[in-house]
Amino acid sequence: MKRLVSDLRRYDHLTILSREKMDFYKLLSAIKNLIGEKQLHVQVTADSWEEMVREGVSLKNSIDPDILIKVPSNYHGYRAMKELKGKNINVTATVVYSPEQAYIDALANADYCGGLLQ
């Protein structure tokens, strides 16, 4: 199971594969129980900000109030970040390629910024 946790953290595409094999929420709950108080960051898969917010709220309510919702740093993602933060949901900004994107993530109140800055 430790290997699975490590793989999920590094490879978001594995979460999609896992969703097909078993209940995604049960899998995430099992991972959260395994890691205890450590942080669990879960990527939304929606394209629109409204769907990202719905996914984030559903994940928080179903898994754990302290999980972090990973949201892409793009036009819809920035709006979703602000909406999620307004609902007291922790946010990790992802797919950050530039300092300008990181700055906008900060303006959107993201808790963490995970990206590919060089």
C-alpha cells in the first residue's frame, strides 16, 4: 500500500486507472486512513470551474475535511480556487509553468503551488 500512495502522489493518471478498478472514494479513504494526519492532495478532473468546485466539495465531504484539492492553474482553475477557498476548502495549485501563474495562484488564495517552474 505504501507503494500505491507514493505512485498516486507522483502520477495523477494512476488515480484515473484506479477509479475504473474500484470505488475511487473508497480508495482515497483507505489512503487517508493509511497516512493519518499527513496531507492528501487530490486532483480534480473537470474542465469547467463549476464542475471543479462540485468535485472539490464532494471530495472534502466524502473523504476528509483536511484534504487538499489540486486545481490546475488556468482560466477556469483560478475561479475554482477562489470558490473553493470561499467554502473553506484547502487548495493546491497545479500545472504552474511560470512565476506569473504562481502569482495569480497566490491571488486566488491557493494554500500550495505545485508546478514546473525552472
